[in-house]
Amino acid sequence: MRLRPALSLALLVAVLVGAAPTAVATASIAGRTTLATRGDDPETVKVTGKLVNRDDTGSTPVGGGRVTVTDASGAEHVATSRPDGGFSVEVPFEAGPISIKLDEGSLPRGVTLREGSRNPITRTISGTLPLTVTFVLGKGDRRTMSWADQVPQSLFNGLYFGLIISLGALGLSLIFGTTRLTNFAHGEMVTFGALVTYGLNVAGIDIWPAGLLAALLAAVFGFAQDRFFWRPIRRRGTGVLAMMIISIGVQFILRNVYQFFTGGRTETYRQYTTPEGHQLGPITYSVRDVVCVAIALVLVLGVTIALKRTRLGRATRAVADNAALAATTGIDVNRVITTVWAVGALLAATCGMLLGFSQAVKFDLGALQLLVMFAAITVGGLGSVWGAVLGSLLVGTLIEMSTLVIPSELKMAAALFLLVGVLLFRPQGLLGRAQRIG
Amino acid sequence: MPERIASAAAAGPDPAVILRADNVRRRFGGFTAVDVDRLAVRRGEITALIGPNGAGKSTLFNLLTGFDRPDAGQWMFDGHSLAGVPPHKVARLGMVRTFQLTRVLARLTVLENMRIAAPGQLGERLWAAPFSLAWRRREKENTARARALLARFLLDGKRDEPAGALSGGQRKLLEMARALMVEPRMVMLDEPMAGVNPALKQSLLGHIVSLRDDGVSVLFVEHDMDMVHEISDHVVVMAQGRVIAQGTAREVTQDERVVSAYLGERFGGDLEESATTSSGGRDGR
Amino acid sequence: MDILTSALRAGFSVDAAYFCLAAIGLNVQFGYAGLINFGQAGFLAVGAYGFAVGSVSLGLPFSAAIGLGLLCSVALGLVLGLPTLRLRADYLAIATIAAAEVLRLFFGAAFQDVFHGRDGISGFSAAFQAANPFDHPFLGYRPSDLWVMTVGWGLVVIVSVFVWSIMRGPWGRVLKAIREDEEAVRSLGKNVYAFKMQALAIGGLIGALGGFVVALGQNSVQPDNFSFDLTFIVCTMLVLGGAARIMGPVIGAVVFWAFLSLVGGVLDALTAGQDPTIPAWLMTGDQIGTIRFVLVGVALVLLMIYRPQGIFGNRKEMALHA
Ligand SMILES: Nc1ncnc2c1ncn2[C@@H]1O[C@H](COP(=O)(O)OP(=O)(O)OP(=O)(O)O)[C@@H](O)[C@H]1O
Ligand SMILES: [Mg+2]
């Protein structure tokens, strides 16, 4: 009995590992070893990298490119990229800077180094960690529009992103509301949706049924996770803080299991990767975007209405309000919580499936959105359903609008600033109830 | 005596009143938990706060000690206005409270629970913490005082046990002893005798009386009227968030409003009206 | 046998030393004060970057650059602590995990002429290595590593003694009490907020020391040194060795790194060669890294559920808490 969580954890890992060869592991490129111990004395260090050409049609690997690595002592080592774009060369271990130069003349016709990217790249050898470098090729997506012209498009992008994120945030908020657990593994549910959709899509299933199937599988996963893992832990009387740390452990496990299968590759769905754009005033949108918005809207409205109108929904709100009291009125609190997990996972997976269109399908897709989801529910008010939606729209908009003034790699910082600002001035969030602390 | 208080209240702060609250109100959603027009605790006296369950006594404690914020109201402790003052400053000013649901520091030993409460410890400054010379002597003195208090509360034998291993009644005792360790000028005890066995209760009453003799003012919540009769100089009765009667124990037990408040819901309706007239009448006296 | 000796060597490597410093810092925050900091990597990062920028871009002398790094980590503690330490414990966890991630992105993408993007900053440890008294490899460690290890483990000893000295007295007592019950501590006249702030800052300072050790050990700082993996490993190490004990992080670091290397060695052996014991369709040598991380995650989860007091901890003490 006491070993229940351990067993289910083992089962979870086993099931996930067992599923390996079927769906996702289509072409297993070496995942880079992210951690090497310093104890083994190295003779050589591996320098690996990839040449990819990114343009309107997506990214294609570039073979035949010549790369010269100059080590700390000045010796040169040459590598040529394979058809998959990867190259790898071993250089003698010697602490100090090395430079990695791409011979632009060796690139196929029409392929050039992207404007503004670094060549040569200098790195420092410091341990046995393999060094990984990326040369980005292709036209840069430099904006030619004026700043003001981009505002409507950014606004649209932001609301679109926020709406999709709200699916993830909603589940996170519901789980927090009913269990008081801040689930740091929620982003992995999002990844689950994208990866399973991708796997099914690659196996030949049309993207929409694939997404639906992924969402349903995620619901089963969410159900099982609570029923066989979290519920026994709750029954042991484990504190909320300890559960938070456990959830971060679950995040770590899942993220690495995903990486095990996908090897850190960046993938795209097989369909609708570059849909035809339509113009509506200053805004470019595609039919795919409209379908995604429709799916997200239906789910968000469906869940909020279900919370108000259905028996289970009302029971959920009662548990969120006061679990002990709800239990005395005959509500099966555990059943409600397990249902919330299943629904939360379904929503999160849908979020991931939809994100997969516009972002790289990768093992850390969801982990990268965790910050956005947290910011959203904190801004909206922890535990508040409409708060999660409102917060997502706000955070999404802010993130996309911020790219007008800061480099897009830093757009997540906007979410953090909003988070800290709200905590400073209105810690209960916009729609949260002012609560007595303690 | 009552005349003197009334006239002094009109003129300004009265040195005989250590704690005085005016128009303190707290709502939870639409429900008014506390709505106290006026409350005065006299210096060097034992004041009992009684009232049926849910009357708002603990909530009032929370408000007065800064653990909760009222929607409106002012209160003065010993010449300091306390509205908006955080709990730790309230305690440092000399007003220390205990909790109805005990809050012992479970993994610290009983003795550590006591020592931590001593005020003004140099060793709690980060810069002094690494140098035991700076705080060792003070620590010895505090330990001696803590052990004397523990002995009075029959806990000295348990001093090296983790506080989490104490029984419910022992926790009550520890919490009271710990509050005294702060060297307060006024203690606010929320049901200090709940769950304590009768023999010990008697000696606890003795402690409370001796506190008064040491010059400490006491405000305590208690449901057992015998206890209240035995030691309190003054009794305040709360019901439905309001103060419905004040006076000596004898006076309030004969007050019909108090009797009906304790009888419960049935008289709940007209209680509100009578409570208003009562407090108005008292103020005018 | 080879696997065993290299496991032992990993247990005392430079990596183990800086992870150990990070864990000691986290121990002050989480172990003693109960603050959940999921962004210890961020504290190491600002320490290391403060030092590197100070030495390279500003041309400060060694000690001034160190001072700058320490200052940066305290500033990070203040920025994260001020808005969150009055609130539920979740908020600090959320803010720190978010800040660490944003910092990593920031160092990787902003002010490229100062931070040099993902390549990072390098070439600042000449003065440090010039003072290196070792000139021969010993036990298979290179002289440069020996020097960094000496300094790193020396710092571990000094910091451990310091933490012991502040935890045994009244200051440490208030911290432990806050972990138990904040409200009770407030009712006794202690400014809980100030104590938490101090604990967060001290833990961050110690983390920054770890950042210096990474920087000196690699003669470079790169944003990817400070990913979430670091925080996670530090957290696991601490729980493994036992939180709220002076030796907890040290034991945790040594055991963790030795164990990790052992598992890596075993898996290496099982996947190597023409006809490996573990068939290649199931797992290749390149996947060892992720498999090891999965095991680390499983270890943390199991520890938190079944032995939150750590492998050598005292069960009774924890049971009281529940
Ligand atoms: N945080 C809160 N949120 C909502 N209602 C509350 C809260 N705290 C107290 N109340 C309500 O305020 C009322 C007064 O509660 P309080 O604990 O002050 O009563 P009390 O007089 O101390 O009762 P008892 O003698 O049983 O301890 C109760 O009806 C309670 O339900
Ligand atoms: Mg009460």
C-alpha cells in the first residue's frame, strides 16, 4: 500500500520507455550528452554542430558544408557536413579558446549565412562536454515594415498566443484550486500533446484526428497520474511544499523521457506548416489560425460553462472553495480532483498540439511555456478561472508586443516583469479574492 | 470608577486604559464577523472576553494584534495607535497573544521554543550571529528565565523534547509560557484553559492572577463561566461580532441579553437591536 | 574497477565542488528557512557573470570582480524576495524559476558585445592560474583542475563552518522556527520578512561562490552552464544528503556525483561495442545522459515521498512535521 506512488512511477517510466520504438522514434539522431563528468580524463573533445537552412518553406539540413576548427594551439581540423546537416570533429583537449569557421564558399548555391550571424564562432574548451554550435543559414526575417504598422499584427499574434496558452493555464489553475498544488510538471502535459500529435501525424494520421487522439490520451495520462500517483501521496499526508518539489521531479523525469525519444531534435508537423496567408486590413492570418482559435474558444467556453452549469462543475467549485466542507456535504473530493486532472491534461495537451503549429515541436516545448502559464494565472489570480483566461490574454499580448522593442529571444522577460509587478502591487491578482495570508 | 473612565475617554487617552478599540469592523464576504463600537481593557486588571461560538472573539484578537486587517477602525495600545502595525511590532510594543489552535514550533525543543521568545536578542542580528561571545551570556540568562517559567508550568521535565511531541494540553501551557517569555505588558490569551486538566487549570488560574500582581494586564477568552467568575475583574460579552454587555462577572451573568445570546438562534433576531441600545446606553452613562 | 575509481574521482571533482556550494546556499534557504528557491542556477549565473564582466569588460582586479559578482547575487535576492516573501511559499518558487530562465536567455541574447551570446565570456583566469602551486597531475587530475578543486573544496569547508556558526545560535533558531510556523514567530515579535530576506540573500551569496568556481574551472562562463538542470541537481543533492544539516549538502554532492558517474560508467559498458548488452534499438550510448537524468528525477521523487529527511536522516524528526 505504502509503495503505491513508487510503483506507479516505475510503471509510468516503463510504459513510456516501452512505447519507444513505435510512434515517436522515427529517426533517432544522437541526443547530445548534456552532462559529462570531469573525472574521466579526456584526450579529445568532440565539436558537433548542424547546418540548417531556414526559409519560408521550413528548415532543411545542408550537406557538404565545410567547417574548419582551429584549436588552442593553432592546428586546424576540417569537417564536412553530412546530408542531415550534422558535422562532428574531434580536437585535442587543451583548455582555451577554439574557433569554428564555416567556409561560405562550400555552401550549395543560393544558401548563405544568415545576415548578422557569427562566423567564425569562438568557444572555450573547458571540460569533456561536447561543444555544440549551430550555423543558421537562409534569409533573415528582417522586418521592413515600420514600427507602427506592426502593432496590429503583434496585437493579433499576442491575443492568439494568449488564447492558446489559456488552455494550459486553465488546467494549471483548476489543479491549483482543488489541490493547492502548484504543479511544476504542467508544461510536460503541453509537450505531451505536441509530441503525440507529431508522432501520429508522422505515422500517417491526419493532423486533426491526431490532435484529438493526443488530447484523449493525455486525459487518460492525467487521470492515471492523479489516481495512481498523486492521490496516494495526498493520502500519506505529504505537505504542499513537498508535493511541489515532487512535481518538479516529475517535470524533470518527463522532460528527459521526451528527450530520450526525440533526441533533442526540432520537428514540425507534416501538414499545414506554412499555410496560405490572408489579409484582413493590416493583419495577416491563415485558415489554420482561425481553426485553432475556434478550438481554443470552444474548449475555454465549454469548461467555464461546465463549471457553472453541471453537477460536477459545481462540485469542483465547492472543493476549490473548501475541500473539507465539500467532503462533509457528500461530495467525493478525490473523484472531483481526478476528473480535474484529466480535464486539465486534456486542455494542456490541446494547448501543446496547437502550439506545435507555430513553435518547434521539441521535448522542452511545454517547459518553455511554464513561465508564461504561471505569469498568466498569477496575474489573473491564483485559482480563478476567468483570471487564468484574462491573465493569459494579457501576458500573451505583452510578450508579443514586447518584441517590437526588445529582441524576440528576450520576450519571456516581459512575462517575468509583469509577474513581479503584479506581485508587488496586487498580489492576489486582477480577479483574485484578497485573501488573508496565513 | 465608571464615571471617571467615561469623562477621561472624552478628554483623551486615559492612563487607566491600556487597550482601547473604537469602531473596529471586519467583514468576510457579506458576513460581518466583528463590529465592535468600543472596547476598553484596563491596566493591571484581568479582563475576560466571553461569548458563544462564532461570536468573533478570535477574529477580534487577530485584528487587534495585526494578524488580520479590519475594514475600518482605530485602536490604541498604551499610547500607540496600532492600526496597520504589523504583528511583530505589536508584540514588541508589549502586547503578546496566544492562539486558540496552538502554534508550537514542532521540531524545536521545548526549551528552544522558550528561548526564541526572549526579546531584544543581539544574537538574532546577522552580523553578531557567528560570534558566540556576543550572545552567549544573554543566552544563559534567557535559559535560566525560560527554565523558571517552564518549572512554573510543569514543563521543565520536557525541556529537551521536541515541542511537536507534547500533548494538546501541554502545548497550551507551552504557548502561554512562551508568551510570558516576551516580557509583555499585556497578554491576550485565546482559550488558555481549553484541554487542560482541572487540577492544572486551578494552578493556571493562579498564574494568571500572579501575572496581574506583577503588573501585567490580561485579556483572555474563556467559555467556562466558573473560571471567569473566579479571576476576572471585568467581563466583556460578545455576540454576533458585537459587544453586547460589559461589567463584572456578576453583572453580566444577570444581564438578560447575555442569557439570550447564549441560548442561541431563537433570540438571535432581537439580539441585534438590544445590543445596539445596550452599548449606546452604556456609553451615555 | 575502472568504473569505481572514476566514480570516486567524480565525487571530488570540480563539478562536485561547485554543485556543493550551490547546495549549501540552498540549504540555508530551503533546509533551514523553508524557502523554496527553484532558481539557484540564476544566483550562480549572476555571480559568475558579474565576476566575468568585471574582469573582462571592466578590467577590474580579481578581488573587485569577485565583489561585483557577490553584489549582483545579493541584488537578485532582493529583487526576487521583496515582492514574494510576504506571500505564500509558491510565489517565491514561481518567481525564482522564472527569473533563472529569463536570466539565462538574457545572458544568451542581450548585450552581445558584453556577454558574447551563447559563446559566453572567457579568458579571465590567467591571474588565478598563475598562482597555481600544482605543476604535476595527481591521481589523474590535471594541475589546473587540482588548483580549482583545492579552492572549491576549501570554500566548501569555510562556508560550511560559517553556516554552522550562524545556525547554532539565536539567528539560526529564528530561521528554523520560521520554517515551522511563521505566524507563531511573528506573534513573538520577530520580523519574519527580514529574516527570510537575509536567508535568501545569504543562500544566494553562497550560490555565487559556486558560480565563481564554475567560471574559474572552465575559464569561461556560458549561459547554458546555468540551465534548470543545475537547480534540479542541486535540489536532489540536498534532499539526498539531508536538508537542514551542515554536512547534508557535502555528503549529497559527493554521493550524487559518484553515483551519477557510476551509473554512466555501467550504462557505457552495457551499450559499448559491436554487440552491446543493451540492444541499440532500445538505447544507444548517446542516450545515457538523458537516462541518467531520468534516474535522478526518480531518485528525487522517491526521496521526497519516502525519505524526505535524506538517506542518513532521522526519520522521527521528519515525522513530527507532518
Ligand atoms: N477567514 C475567515 N473567512 C471567513 N469567515 C471567517 C474567517 N475567520 C472567521 N470567520 C467567521 O467569523 C466568525 C467569527 O469567528 P471567530 O473564530 O472569531 O469566533 P470565536 O468567537 O473565536 O468562536 P469560538 O468561541 O468558537 O472560538 C465565524 O462565524 C467564522 O465562521
Ligand atoms: Mg475563537
